[in-house]
Amino acid sequence: MTGRERVRAALTFSSPDRAPRDIWALPAITRLRKKEFDALCRKYPMDIQGAPGTPAAVKSEPDNPSGIGRYTDDWGSMWQVAELGVVGEVKAPVLADWSRLAGFRPPWHLIQSRSAADVNRVYAGSDRFVVSECTARPFERLQVLCGTEKVFLDLAYGTRELLKLLEIVHDYYLKDIEWWCRTDVDAVTTMDDWGTNKALLISPATWRAVFKPLYRDYCRMIHRAGKFAFFHTDGHTAAIYGDLIEVGMDAINSQLFCMDIEELARRYKGQVTFWGEIDRQHVLPFGTPAEVRQAVMRVRRALDDGRGGVIAQCEWGKNNPRRNIDALYKAWLEPGPPRSGTQNRKS
């Protein structure tokens, strides 16, 4: 199978020859440990690749070789980067004061500057499954624009200005997704980090009232274009897993080890593709290769019955040793473990 065929088989539960591979390398890896990264990808070729999106000239980091310092992003918020290879933090949100909302405009130039021809050229020249760059992330965008504390308070109070800003952001992301749907990519990616290590960041009721309809809009547009909807979220998000499946997410990347993996399998196996991942808080940075293998086998016992519905994905963080990433992908090539015996049911 080609990478594209393998991922499609996983997404449609059509028995891929093995679990497709995907890796997310943080900037500290691609910048500071590029030889290690390239060697790993030669040893374990990936089945998923990103498409060229917003041009590199877009403001996303400080203007100096070290990548440390301050910069203002294209939405107008100021960031501070204190450590090379780490994304940084917002220090001056552009809409910290609602008096600025009337003059606020999204960065439409980010969409207008892209080249569909470049995206389609990559797709035509590759046999891997091609995904868009990350598009809609409404909850995170509100935080970058206003500050996290302000967003939580205004969500709780139902502040009119916040809801108006969310309409503006949602309209922007609909146009963003519409652009990607006109290209040849296989899937369009959206995201929002919704969990702490133990629970959802806001009440499930508020999430369903305010944000769930937005994701439904995104999935409808993506599916109408004949593409798959991929979604990433961090933290303990079990409370909304069924909702994400209901609105149409085809693959969900989540921190499985923050939750009860076996319970997720019991409730949702066969209904969505689990797009990784292996514990990056404890096992990958601090564990041994044997412990990494055990973590992979736990996921495989719960989710990998050979039909599909699982992608061998991990995030390679700054302090994760290469031997652990090697052990992870090696474990995915072993014969399948005994099945968990859990029964699937519709939630």
C-alpha cells in the first residue's frame, strides 16, 4: 500500500497492511536535532505529510537568528519567546480591551497569499496522505486575541463582545477551510486544546452550546468537498469525545494517556480513527524503550484489531531521546497483541 492508501484504509476500517505512521516534531527537533529527525524518517517512512500553506514570510517568530525575543503575529497580538525551539507565550493580546473590537479585522491576507497550485503540485507528486495546515482553532484564537483569563470570564458571563468576536473568528475560519477544500488535499485539520489533565476546561454544557455548532459547520464543509476531517485536542476530553464524533470528525488526535484508554475503546472504537498518541508527558521524555513499548502495546490492545481506526502518531518533544521514538515505531510493527475483548456500542 502507498501511504495515501494506508491512511484511507485506516479511516474507512478497510484493513490497512499496518497502522499508518505520522510524526509531529516540535521546532526544537527540526531545528536543533535535524539529523536525528531525518534519520528516523528514513528508517520509518511516514504515511502522512503536510501541504504547503501560508508563506514563510508570515510573521510567526522573532526577527533574529536565535528565535528568542518578541514579535507581533498577523492577528495583532504580541508574543514572547524565551527558549529556542519553543513556541512562546502571548504577552500583549490585541483585544485585551473591548474598545478595540470595532476596528478589529482578521488577517485575510494569510488566506489570499497562499498558492493552490503549490498545494496541488505537492499532492500530485506524493503517494502519501496529504493534510492541510491547521485551519480553525476558535477557542485558542479567542485566547490569543483577548487573553485566557478574559476569555474564561466572558464565556461565563456570556459577554456580548466575546460572542461577536467569535462570530468574526468563525467567519474567518469558514473562509480558510473553504480555501483548503478547493485544493487536492486529502484532509483538512482543525484543533483546539480543550482539557486539563483531569477534566474539560469549561463545562460540557457551555462547550455544546457555544463551540459544538462551529465544529459541525467545519465538518459539513469538509465532507461536502469529499475530504476527511482531522481534529487535534489536548488534555482530558472524554466528556466531549462522543460530540466530536457526532459532528463528523473522522480522526481525533488526543492525549489518550490523560484518559481511560480502554473506556474510550469500549465507547468509540469503530466510530472514529484514533490519530495517536503515546504519552508525551511521562513515557516519551522519561521512560525507557521497554516502557515505551508497553505504552504502545496498551494502545494496540485497546484499539488495534487490524481493521483500521488507528494511526501510529507521536509528538517528538525537545527532551525526548531518539531511542524512545525508535522504540515507539518499532513496537507498531510487531505482531498485533491479544485483543482487549471490549465490545463496541454507539454512545
